[in-house]
Amino acid sequence: VSTQSTWGHFLSVYFFSFYTFPFSFSQMSTAKRSKVKTVPKRAIKQKVSKKEILIPETDSKPEPKGLFVPFDGEPETELPVVKKTKKAKAEFLSERKRKKLEAQKEEATEQYEQGRQRNAAPTTAEGFRMLVVSNPNCSYYWCQFMAFYVEQGQLEKARQIVDQALATINCREEPELFNVWIASLNLEYQFGTEESVKMVFAKASARVHAPAQLYDHLIKLHVSREKWAQAFEASRQLCNKFGGELKSWTTHYRLLVQRGKRDTMKAFCASALSRLPKDKHIQLLSQFACIEMKEGNPSHSRTVFDGLVAKHPKRTDVWSLYLDMEMLDAQKTSNYSHTRSVFDRVTTLRLSPKSMQTFLTRYMAFEKEFGTQQTQDAVHKRALKYVEHKCAI
């Protein structure tokens, strides 16, 4: 009998400890009261006081009932959820963006330094050959190879490099081919003869995709050496072959202004207007006036501009170009009367609010830089007058 009671006592204690140990005491008490009628929460608080259960008084809220108690005896607590404000989020994002930009800048700097070391110009002919073999369509490397032989005085080898480049570069790479032709023309113009220059120019003009640009470059070469006769001859050929392009006429007009040939300008302008369509006449005359203001007679430029704005007062692009040229001349001569006169004329027109705002803003900026407080007040009154007129309408 004693043995059976002992085993029964052991089994009862074992099962009791197995089922009750992983749970908290609050869960155990809840399981015991599950069969009994539950007592309201208020009643429990009234019956049980803090002194009876020996809970120290703290400012923190009591733990909710029914939480799992781990085996190490330390209760788990939930971390507080901190909500970020809009300002904190913005600062966090700006900090991330700043770090990202700094990383990108460092990476770009490192790549640039590596590229400089990798793309350093070779010092031998074999190095240049390897360079152009690895980049056969790059005109820059071919021109460097040509310049390498020019520095050594081996002009024939430089010409051979030009021929190799023209034969190697893909025909679809038109800008690269054009650069090689320009380099060849520069080589012949500096070290060759007039016949060699003409021969290279004839070949290039027949094969490049933009022969007008080739003529323009040849004219610049003649002007740099002050070969005015050859420059005028090339300019006449440019106008005859490409008379429909505006730049052809402006190039020849610039030569006339630089040489001061006023007697032929009037006939040249009439010829240009007859060759070009009517929708390009205003643009052509505006370009002629700009050339006169920069390199010729400013009074003649003002005469052309005055005629254009008198005939086309609503062309704000012409007015803007007129003001640009006047401000450029004013910075050279320190005479701002002509600029103020143009501003006064354009701000009295019946223009749209957007256009008038642009001109008044430019006028005020001009007076703040070169004028006085009285002139600034005059511009302000002019703006108020325009607004009152628009509101009255």
C-alpha cells in the first residue's frame, strides 16, 4: 500500500509540474476559473490591492495578462513603435541622397583617373598602331597618330596615316571622316603647297556629307593667314553652290565688313534676298545687323534694326536681338542711352503680358546694374501703368 501511494504521489507531482511550468501563473489561475463564473475586472481590482500582491509602485503601465513567460525567468517586453515625423523622414532621405551623391562623385573621379592613365598618349609608333587597331573608328586617335609623325618631321608618313584612316573608318561614321579630312586640310595648308591644298579640298568636298562646312573651314584658314583674295573666292563659290543656306551669305558678308567694302554691300544684300525665300529675310537682315554691331559700324546696325522693328513691331525675337546687341555695345563704350531708348520703345507697345513681363524684367535688371534709383522707379511706374491698362480693358 505504501508503494502504490508513493508512485501515485510521484506521478501526480510530475504531471502537475509538466502542465503548469511553461505557463504563467495568470494563465493557470484563468484555467482554474474557466469552469466557474468569471468575476468582473472592476471587482478583482477592488478585492485585490497592491499591498496584498506585493507589486512595487512604478510609473510604467502594468504588463498585460496572459503573456508567455520564457524559461529563463525574464519576461519578454514589446519594443515601443516610434513613428517618424515628416521632418525626420525628409532629413533621413536627404542624408541618404547626400551620401549617394558623394559615393557617385568619388566613383566618377576614380573612373576619370583610371581613364586618364589608360588613355595616355603613346610615345612610339607601335603604341599608336595598337591604339588605332583597338579603336578603328575614332578620328581622335588617327589625328594623334598623324601629329606624332608631323612632330618628327615625317610628313609623308603623316599623309599615309590619313589615307589609312580614310580607308579604315566605317563609311557610316560621317563626323569621324569629316574630322580626318579637316586634319588633312590643315596639314596641307601648313606644310604643303597651294596645289596640294586644292587637291585635298577637291577630294574632301566630293566625299564629305557637309561640304558647306568644309568651305567655311577653308575660308577661316585663308583669313588666319590674311589671304583675302583666296578667302573671297572661296566665299563666292560657297554662295553659288549653297545659296539656299543662310550661313553662306553671312560668311561672305562678314568678309565684306572686315575688309570695309561698303560699295558692294548693297548689291550683295539684294542678291542674297533674291536667292533666299521670304520667310528667311528677317533672319538674314538681323544677322547682317549683328555682324555690323560686332565688327563693323554700330550706327548702320541700328538703322537696319530700326527698319525691321518698324515694319514688324510684334516680332519680339527681333526686339530681343536688338537689345542684346545694344547691351553688348554699351559694355564696350559705356554709353547706355541707346539701350534705354530701345527699352522705352519696346515697353510702350501693346504686347502680351508674358512678353511685356520679359522685357520689363530685363529693363529692371539693366537699371539695377547700370542705372540709379530714379531710373528703377521709372521702370516700376511703367510696369504699374501697363497693369492698370490691362485691368481697365
